[in-house]
Amino acid sequence: MSLVVVGSVAYDGVETPHGRVERMLGGAATYISLAASFFTRPRLVGIVGDDFAEEDRQLLASRGVDLEGLERVPGKTFFWAGKYSADMNDRETLTTELNVFADFNPKLPESYRKEPYLLLGNIQPALQRSVRAQMNCLRLAGGDTMNFWIKDYREELLATIAEWDFLLINDSEARLLSGEANLRKAAPRILAMGPHTLVIKRGEYGAILFREDSYFIVPGYLLEDVFDPTGAGDCFAGGFIGYLAEQGFDLKSGRIGRSDLSRAVIYGSVMGSFCCERFGVDRFRELTRAEIDARFEEFRKFTSF
Ligand code: AMP
């Protein structure tokens, strides 16, 4: 059973205290798909220009990512550049060139429409909504958003997430969306907007999974060196939904429940941590499932008492 992933496929320029890369493969859908590919078969929906390199396409294909839904049109691929602060907790966007992404109007290939799992990367809420409407047999759908949509497209965003099972956002976005500074108070307000499951990501401090009657807190993995945090949130999302897809998660059947969601949050954290170990997507070129599972066990050890 496969996972449909929608979002940006990009070239990124990134500067961190460890170095600078002018142009490398990036984009939310790229990171989500690569991370999820260790658990399930991602089927990507996105758009690139005719400058999109064959070797980048090959990398995705080599990880088993289905690229039938990756449209290629004349023009340039979306380009984003950012620079991180010394502690890497803040980043400044230097450039956003939408290029062909400005006209992205996702149309799902027929073969994608019956898939049970959907991860909507951070794009305009109306587009996220239209993708969800194109799917016929969903078991689990959710996604990500960002400050810009929360502030300037609020009504559209609320109508969109009302139809989602889960929402993954960072702490500042949760505060903005709920109007509550306290995360414990923010969570029920957001759950009342539609999703039954909320994951609030807290960067290096980990993440919290909230459901109506419970919460589960996971710390961040203590990396010795963070080379490049770009895409960590997307890789978290890829690990989270990828694991649930691998398990055949189906809330309606009641077969898999809360503990699987907790494990999914750990796998999300594991994939986010691997992402930071190299620049861009480089860590995923040689990562193995055995390394992923070993880090999952490490999480179990350092959180048990
Ligand atoms: P993250 O670090 O998880 O926020 O993801 C960073 C990725 O998001 C980069 O690879 C960028 O190419 C991509 N990105 C940055 N800005 C946007 C945007 N406005 N819309 C879609 N994707 C974006």
C-alpha cells in the first residue's frame, strides 16, 4: 500500500556554520518522499522545470519513489535559499524563486487516486484541498502548513485542515493557529478544528503528539554535529506517515491504535535526525533501514526509566 506525497521539488542554496552549498536537490516533497521510502512506496506529485537534473530524478527513482506524478514543464525549477544562525535554531530565507511552481495545479495520475495514505506538504491550502478531493479510498490523510498560510489564508486553511486526520506543525505555528501561547492549551483548540491527531514539532527539543484524551512527548535526538537542518521537518513527516503506511494503519478498523502513533512519532524523529547529519538529501544516499531501526532502539533506551 502506497503513500501519495504532494509538495515542492526544488533546488536549494543553503549556508550553515559548517559550510555553504549553492545549489542542491531539495523541496518538501523530495525530503518527505526520501524519508518515507524506507517504509513504503511514495508516489510523488510535484512540478519541475526542464533544468531538473537526470541524476536528481535518478536518486528519487533509486529509492523507489514513483515519479509518474512529477510534471516536467518548460522553465526553471523552484529555487529557495536560506542561511542558518550560529546555533542553527533560526534561519533566514534569502531567496524564494517560485518559477514553474507558481503555476502548480496538482493533478493526480489515475493510478494514485485509490491509495490509502496521503501526505500534503506545505503548499497553498486550496491546492492541498483539491488533492485530497481527488482521492477516493483514504484511510489517513494529513499534512503540514506554515506561518504564511496561517496568517494570510486563514479561512482557506481552516476549511482544508477540517478534512484532515492529522496535522504536523512547529510550535510557533501552533501558537499562531490557535491564538494560545501555551501549547497545552493550544492543542485542544487545534484538535477542535478537525484533525484527531496533532504533532507539534519543537526543533532540536523534539515533538509532542496530542490526541483528544492523551499526549506523548519525545525528546530530540542528541546529534554531535548538525550540518544542515533543512528538510528535517519534512523528513519527520515522511518517517511518521511512512511508518503508519508500512503498518497498514487504519483508525476505523481499530486494529492499530495509540501506541502505533507514538512509534510513528519516534520514527519521525529518527528520520529528522538523520536528515541533519549531512547537507541536503545526502544522508539518504547511503542510509539503511538497519541504521534507522538501531536509532529507534536508542530512543527506546534513552527515554525509558
Ligand atoms: P523544512 O526545513 O522542513 O522547513 O523544509 C525546507 C524545504 O522546503 C526546502 O528544501 C525548500 O526547498 C522548501 N521550501 C522552502 N520554502 C518553500 C515554500 N514557500 N513552499 C514550498 N516549499 C518550500
